[in-house]
Amino acid sequence: MAPHSVGPEPGELSRAISELDLTALRGIDGATDAAEIKSEKRYTRDQLLTIRSKSNSSEDLGICINVPDITNGLKTPPAPPRVPPPTPDHLSATPASGTGTPVARLPVTPEEPENKEEGAVQEGAEAGPKVTESGDGEPKKKKKKKSGAKKKPGPTGFEEFYADPPLTPNEYEEERDIYHEGRSFAERIQTCIQRYRARRKLDSVRSNILTKYFALGGIEVGTKTFNGGLDKETLENSTAAEIAAIQATDFVRSSNAKYYDPSDTENWVVDWEGVVKGFLSYRAPKIMGDGEDEVKMYCAVLRNFLNYVLAHEVCKEYTKDVMAARKICDVAERENHSIRYLRQMFPGDFNVAASTLFGEYYKQHMEITAAWVDVEDVSEQWCTNIPVLSLPVCRFVFGGIVAFLGDKSHFEKAKKGDTHVVNIENKFIEVVDVHPATANNIAEFSRVKDPRGLGALKPVGKLLCKSWEGPGYDYEDKTDDGNEVVDDSIEKFWLEDEILQHCYPGLKLEVVVHELNIGVKYFDQVMDVFPSFHLYLPNEKMMGWKEPVPNERPPPTEDDPDAEEKVMDAIAKDDVDEFDRP
């Protein structure tokens, strides 16, 4: 042991020790491992002071302590305080470069693995809150993230499986009172319509459908006098029924001959099924379109209203009629699909061939098209929506079908080559039955090849029809002597199977029928197709009707026959002057 010598001050000694390279201390005095280092003697004060710092850079000068200099009063300027590194568990001593003096060095810290456990605090990281720019030491507040998807809108009442919520006892008693059979039907249906509108979220399309439907049924439908909501006082002091009555726009009134009059039993009758038939077959397709989506919307809205009438027992005496009207909605959706297909496919190859050879409509169209397009070139038929067949194809189709489906007399007369039209008739017919081609006929038709190279001759079946009085759009003035006798005879027409599979009993057609001298009838033109439930209501004639008002204009007289024209000219002149006025 070296003799005790005068050392530096405690603060300077502490700073000097903090600058030591402790890695160099491993192995001093022959110690090679941790066990030997632990068991050997501890380092003396002089040995610690002779060890230099590892860092020799000019910016961070290490402290070199020499005991004689300290004794003479010389001091090295102290380095700024630094945080001492942690002392390792295992120390190793290696000689400093260029000297034989062992220098203490810390072992190299291994790299930390990247996949640290979640929530672990990094060694040496500050645990306290971060200081903001203002220096208040409070952590920055993170912005709250917006919530995810927007809330879905509430039910409208027109969902596929929507059902009204169950009634409370008070609501049940209230409905039993307002829908009591002792009240008149006009009062009950008016209340029902008003409450129905209040309980459904109607967009503009559904509201328009309901408005047209109620108007066709004789309900007076008005518009709202204001678009704003009710004031707070009215909402607080009124019941739900009173609020619905204030906002109501549908009424049953007898003040106008255009609307339903309960007292006029001679001219008005309650017909739930008839109004639905008239609306879905004529009124709705005419003013709002007959596309697939449109028809589904009409049927869904009407079905929803009829279900409401049944569920709330608005008119028990008409329960069967309401259910029949609801069934028409299902029939309309099904038949609309077939009708749209038939309008594209009619009249079929056989009728087109017969019309081109002996008729008028398709013959004229073929002649017009042939003037600028080669009708025998199938690739050029994109230019028209009306089917066009060349004359060789028409002869092949007509002759083949007459040979297969016609009797012996048909074939013999057609073979002579003097086939011509003997009768033309515009008529309305109704399908009675459909006879598709049999399996034997299909096999026979498949053996006859199309001269165009597009396959075989299409199999053909039979369509049985009877006369129909017509859609009822135009009023026919018939005297007692001029009444026509209804012809109940069944007529037979030949159509391709691809068309017959969409035909059904009750389907109604407006056609131009040509009869040939060989006894064969065909459709020269199909004018229109109607559903089986088609009905043109007398109410249609009152839709645009207005109450007459007195005419203040002077009528024409013998002295002044142009009185009315003068008034009209004066009105027109006033309009022009008002337009030109700045």
C-alpha cells in the first residue's frame, strides 16, 4: 500500500472518478474474472487517480490528477458535470494504447431488440411530462378522432319486413273509437289516410305516388300551405291526432263533383280492387313510367298502405276487397316483366315473314330499309329496332311452318302460289289458352336448317284468343240499332315458343289481323299489350276537370260576330305590352 498522500477536494475527486474508463480496471493486479476481482484487494486511491479518462478530445478534455502537483497547489480546471454512466456488473482491464498502464473501459452495450414489449419504457428516457414551447410543462392534448361511420337514418316504414310497433292500451282504445263501424266510411278513411301519412317518412317519389292514387280514388288532395314546422306552443298543447289533423292535406269532401260524395250512391261506389287496377294498369304507367323499378315502387307503396288499412282494422266490412286489391300488386309485378319482354319480341318470325310476303307493315319497312341497307346481310341489321327478314328467309319460314302446323288444305292452297290477303281487321283480343310446341314438333323443327346459317327453324306453338271489348279509352257512340254482337269464337294464331312462354290467359292485345285465302290468320302488327287486370276507370275522365265559372266576356252576336276575337286580341296585346315594358 502506498503511503497516505494529500488528495484533492471531495468534489474534484468525485468528478475525476466520473471521468474514469472503468473498463480498464478489469484485470488489475492479475484478476481475470469477476470472482477474482471480487476476492482480491480493492483499488487504492493513488491507483484510481493515475487512470486517465477514455475521452481525449479537445472539446471534452479529461481530468488528469497528479498527486505531487496537487500537493504543490496546482489544479486542473474542472470539467462541466456529466451524468455518470452506470457501472457494469463485469469489469475487464485492458492496457491503454501506447502505455502499459491498465485503463478501465465499459463493456460495449449490445443493441436492443426492435420488438420491445408494448408499454415498456426505454432505458434513459425521461418519465416526466414533456415541456411545451411556452414552458408550462403540461403535455400536449391530442385531438380527438371523429367517430366512425355516420349513423344510419331511421326506418321509413317502407322496408321489406317493416311492421308497425305494437299499440299501447291507450292507442288501442283510441283506434277502436275513431275506426268504429258506427262512424261513416268517409270519416274513417279520411282519418286513416291522415294518420298514415303522419306515421311514414315519405320522400317526394312515394308522396307523389300516394297523391295520384288517392286522387284517382276520389280523395281531395291538396298541397301544404307552408313548409315550416309548427310553433312550440302548438306542439306542446296539441295531441298527436290534433297535430296530424293540422298538417293534413287529404280530405273526403262532397263540395266538388270531381271527388267522392258518400251521399251520391248512384254515381259513387267503394271499390278497393278497381282503384288499384286502374292505377297500376293505366294511371301510373302513363304519367310515371312503366320500367321495372318504377312498377316495383308503385306496388310497394300501395301494398304498404293496404297493409296499414288491414292491420288497424279501418273498415272491417271491406276486408276481402282490400285483400283482393293487395293481391293485384303482386300480379302487377309478375305480369309487368312478361309484358316488357313481349313488347320487344312481338310479333315473331312467322308473323314478320307473312307480313313481309303478303301484308303491309313489315313489307313497307323492308322496302324502305332495302333502299340503303342489304337486308340479306345479318351484320347490317343493327341499324333498326324493327325486325327485317329477306324474301328468301320469309319464304323459308312461312312455308316450313305452314307445312308443319297447317292441315292438308292449307298446304295444298299454299302450294298453288296464289296466296293473298282477303280480310284486314283491327281488333282487341284476349288470350284464352296457350299451346306450346310438343316435343315431337320441336324435334321436327330442329331438323330444318335456317338458310341464313343461324341454326334450325324455331319451334312454333298456338295462341288461342277471343274478342275483347277494348281498353275503354275512347267513347264509342252506338245507337240501339248499331250495337255489335259480341263474338265469342276462339281464334288461333301461330307464334314461336320463345314468345309463348311469356304469354298467359288473360293477356290482352291490340292487333291488326290479316286473313289469307288459304285460311291462315297472322298478326300484321301488334299495336299494344295490356295486363290481365287492365281497367280504365271513369274517374280518369274527371282528373283534369274543373268547376265551371261564369264567362264575363261578351258573346258574339249578329251585330258583332267578332266580339270574342276582339277580346282575345286585346288580351294578347296587353300581354305583349307588359312584356315590352321596361
